[in-house]
Amino acid sequence: MPTLDSFYVRLSGLNLFYTETEDDLIVLGTIALKNIQATADGMEASCFRVVDQENDNWDMCDPEGHSPHEWVCAISEQLGMPCDLEP
């Protein structure tokens, strides 16, 4: 795990499930997706923001600095929205 406050995330339908390790079967929690922002003001290029059903914002970042294109597009597709982020 890159840092103590890092989690591994899996997308299933309109939910993000997060676990402590990559292979962990114990789910620590879920985020019920409502909306996604490919980028947010002041965020690094490796980050994006999701909004849950309770209108809480969750900033998601890749600790290795990779583009979030695949995540943004996969989540956008589940939400029935176009992917507006270039790879």
C-alpha cells in the first residue's frame, strides 16, 4: 500500500467498493455513485472527484500519478454519461 490512508477501489455497477489491500475480500465500505467530475479546481492531473448519493464529495487520486481516464470513463458509462476526459 502506497500510504497509510490509501485504499484499493473496485467498481461494480453504481458502487465503488474499497478495501485495505488489492486482494482483500473484506470490504471496508462503499460509495454509491451519483455523479463524477473528471477534474476539480486545484486537483492534480491524476485525480478526479465522485459525488455519492448523499452529495458527499470523494477525491480519488492515483498515488503513482497515472491519468484517471479509465476510471472516469468506466464510472461515466455506469452513470449513463459521456466520457469527457482524453487519455
